[in-house]
Amino acid sequence: MSRLREGLIDVLGQFRGLILTVEQASSMDLRLYGEIGIGRHVRHVVDHLRQFERGLETGVIDYNRRKRACALEFDPETGLKELERLMLQMQTVPVADESVTVISEVCSLRRLDVRLTSTVQRELLFLQQHSLHHLAYAALLARHHGVAHDPGIGIAPATATWLRGQQECPAEG
């Protein structure tokens, strides 16, 4: 499996694990998932991945296309199912250095889109990093609301490598 796909699938799996932990910690109180915002982060990540999938078919990835206030934001089971589907789908995504057009809004003061050329590989890297960024926020929200979870969730790969190195060579004291 390509490293890009593996990295993205890892992040999606961490998101899945966080949702399961939140479900267990909240004794199935589904409001925790939606009310504290974890669901919004899941929906946002899923929106981007869906547009990537669509872009592989059409040659245009329009990251502006989103479905806000939908079941993904409020129902953890919907989020889990979609993350699992995407994890399977990403296992077979072609990682050729094919060109794609990317559309994204870049200004919050007024409607301002950019349209540029990218590659499938570059977009996979973006999606992995973007998803990890939102996972880190979701993990922070969960922790803030008393949900204990794996402290490695949402840690950047380079930071995880550094932390492993610290365990191998502890600082002298």
C-alpha cells in the first residue's frame, strides 16, 4: 500500500477510535458527539474526502462543496459508517502523479475562490494533514469534556517520531 494512503487510513482509523471512545465514555449519550463539535470535525473531513473521490472521477476537486448540519454531525453511527467506508475506499485509490484541478474558497471577508492545478499525490498528502489537524481538535474537545482517550490520537507523525526518540534517549538529569 502506498505510504500516502497508509497515512490517511491511519488518521481515519484514529478518528474512528476517538468516536468509539466518546460513545463509551458518554454512556451512549449521543449529544456529546454533536454538541461539543466532534461531529462537525468528522463531517468536515468526510466532506473533503468525498470531494476528493468525486474529483478522481471528474478531474475537478471542489473543496467548497459541503453538507453542513447533516447526520454526520449529530449521529456517531453515521460518522463511523462513513469513516469505515472511506478507509476501505482509500485502500484502492490510485496514487499516480495525475493532475487534478482544485477549487477552494480562500477568503472569509467575501467570496473568493482559487482554481489551481495539483496532483492526486499532493491532494492525498493534504487530506492526511488536514484530517489529522481536525482529529487533533476533536481529541482536544473530547479531553476538555472529560473523555479520556489514547494520548497518541491526533499527534503529528513527526512529533510521534520525536517522542519515540525521547523514550530511546531520555534527557540526562
